[in-house]
Amino acid sequence: MNAPATADSLRQPLSEAAIPQDLFARMRKQNLARWPTGAGVDFEAGVERHKSLPRHKQLAPVLRAADAEGRCLTQPRGGFGTFELQRELMQTLDRDGHADVVPTTTDSYTRNEQWQLAQKGIEESERMGRSMLNGYPMVNYGVDHARRLVDAIDKPAIMLTGTSMPKLTGEIGYAAGYSGYLGSGIAYTVSYIKELSIEEGIRNYQYLDRLAAMYQEAGVELHRRQPGFLTGTNIPPSIAIITAVLDCLLAAAQGVRNYGLEMGQTLHLVQDAAATVVCREMCQEYLARKGYRDVFTPVTLLHWMGAWPQDEAQAAALIGYGGTLAAIAGAVSVTTKSTHEAFGIPTPQANAEGLRTTRMAIYLARGIRLDGLPEFEREKELIRREVRPIVDKVLEMGDGDVAVGTVRAFEAGVLDIPWSPNRHVKSRVLPARDADGCLRILDAGLMPFPKEVLEVHEERLRRRAERDRIAYGPELAVASVYEISEPVAKLLPDRAR
């Protein structure tokens, strides 16, 4: 009789290499035993479930079609604490919001694998008659309820989990018919959690990526997506793209072949369009270097990820402009917000309204591109010059292994994220908005960006500091964080008085 697997017995030295099949089988058995609903996961039944869904409810082919046709899809966020409330929300987003992709956002307890507390939240929500959780407790409700959510809508369903610990949530959602999962080992670990190491975050998502690849091997193409928006503050495109490239390479090594890339909008049309093109380009460049030539990497832009204004008119402008940016940038999809963003979780109706506003903006901006515009071409080249030296250094530090290089690079500060809560990240790099409205690097920390690139950033940031009479330094970075949430009278004062 074999002894039960322990965590140590299932642990190999950190590597980008695909998890061996026999080891992964033992890892899955241990993972599914961690909460009673794990027993409801049946891989073969999950494969048949996905094959039985019509193609318009399978996210991977829907994204491929949108990309081929040059369309920009819409997808909101959204999660409530009971099954009934979540089903109603998803139906509202599908029917009233005309969402192309319908989400299920999980709650904070589920994200941190505190399923006992999530159960108390369910009970309290049912007692109060309203959601007392900030998302849907996917693990607690299990596969059967998740299947019913997928059946309640006529669009593809995606899991939005905001977690560095995706293993059980991913098993349940994929088995139920959810065809997309947002999250990655680097981006979410440096964004959302303090104590978990970068290595553990990578390992956790290697599990999820290997699971998606196992479905692929069984004839089911699932969508995995990398959340490059990071800490919800000002993130220069190059830092988001560097992270996306590394996460993408890690997923490809596990066998993923449909891997989306996400970036939060900077709100500068030219910079966002340039970043969208270069993100996909850089991922494909480094995938090819590693020998992966069949990975589909569509780009999603997200409505502004920083602080939002409380004024609904200003918020509506951000929503419409965000749709315009995504359409002109050539993004395959845009993740939407609502005019309630500054106040908390939106109602289903407000969420649907944000979707419709975005869809109209996409329609109005259809077919517009910036190709050939000198500023656009210069910005693309500048971003490339920022991305390549960092990614190359990470690969060098890992002797070619992305996982090893990433951990070593964060330890050395070669990889860094602004305002990261994770104690394994140095967070010395500081961004700020320049005189033209682009996000630039104010302080590179220990990241080895080329000197001539940083000189371009400094010149443009000093012009902003002089114009707005803000000291060149941390004060400029802080002012940039809160800028978009300021009242419009402060942003555009009436200078005639």
C-alpha cells in the first residue's frame, strides 16, 4: 500500500519545466481532497461538458474569432455572495449589458483559501437577504452550482479570482464549464498578497496551467489570461509587459496554447495603443525564442485601474474613453467598470450600464488605427527598448529558466513593481505622469533600463514638474496617483476668473 502523498513529496526543484504527468496526478489528488466539493470534480466529465457547449459559449474560439475579425469584445467584473444573487447578476450582464464574456469574481475568503469563513459569509448573506461577501464563493458551492451558472447565460464564462492560490477554484470552475481563468503566478503574487513568496505563486499557477494543458490534450481548448494590471496604481506599460512576457513563457512551458494578456489603461491614447501592439509583439518574440510558435496571445485592456472620481459624469467619461482606447488600440477585449467604481461593488444594473456605454464607444471608434503616426511609432520603439533589456537579464539570471530567473531577479531588484504589497518585492521603482499625460519611470530603482531611455523619461517628467510646480521626486509620483480622481474643476480650472 502506497503512503499518502505529502507536500514535500510532491515538490521538485523550482523550474519552468512542465510538471510530469505522474506527479501532476498525485498533486491533483491532494488538491481535490482539501475541501469536500473537490470530490465533485471529474476530469473526464469536465471534458465532455466543454465539448457539449456550443462554440459561442467557449471563450477560446470566441476570442480567436474576434481577433480574426478585428472586433473588441466587452467583459465586466462581478460577484455576489450567494448562488441566486450571482445567477441574477450574470443574467443581467448577459441580457441587459450585452456582455460578450460573462464573469464570476470570487470573494476575498475564497481568494485566500479561507473556505470556512466563506461558508459563514454565505450563511450571513442568506440571513440578511443581500451579499455580505465581495464575490462568489466558488469552492463552497462546488461544481454543480457552477454548472448551473454557466447554463444560465448564453455567453462564455470566465473566472476572475484575484488570487495567488488558484488550484481548487480552477479545478471546480473548469470542470463546470467555465472556459476562461484570469490570473498568473507573477502578476497576482506581487499585486495582492504580502507574505506568499514569488516562488510559491509561480508554483501555484504552474498547477493551473498544467491543468489547462491537460484539457487541451483531451481536445478542449481553454483560455488562460494574465492580469498585467498589477497593483491598481500607475504602472508604466513596459513593467506590465515585462511581467506579461514572463508569465506567458511560464504558461507555455506547461503546455498552454491560448493565453491572453491584460494591461490597465494609462489613459493616453497613443501610449495605450503602442503598449497593446508591443505587448503581443514582445510575448510572441520571446515565445519564438523558446521554440513556442503556436501560442495565441490576444490582448485585453482594462478600464482605468487607479483611483476613480466620485462624480458620475466624470466616471462616465472614463468609461466611454476606455472603450474608445481599447477599440483604437486594437485590443481583442476590454474589461469594463461602472459609474459606481469610487463607492464599491456596483449594482447589476449599473454594471450593465457601464457595459453598454463601453460598447457604444467601441462602435463609434470602429476601424480607427494609429499606424504610421510618428508619435505612435516612437512610443512603440521606446517601449521595446525598455522591455528587452529587463527580460533578457531575467533569462540570463536563471541560466535560461524563466521561473528561476524571475525569483532571482526580484531578489536583486532587477524586477520590480511600484507600490507592491509583497514583501519579496523591493518596490523602489516609481512612476509618474509626464507633461503629455503618459506614464513614465521617475525612479528606476535597481531595474537595469538603458541610460538613454531613462533620460527620455526624465526630460518629459521634469517638464511636467515645472509646468505644474511640483517638486521633481516622490511628490510628483504621489500627485500622479490621485490625479484622475480629482474634481474636474481642479483638473481643468476656469482660468478666465
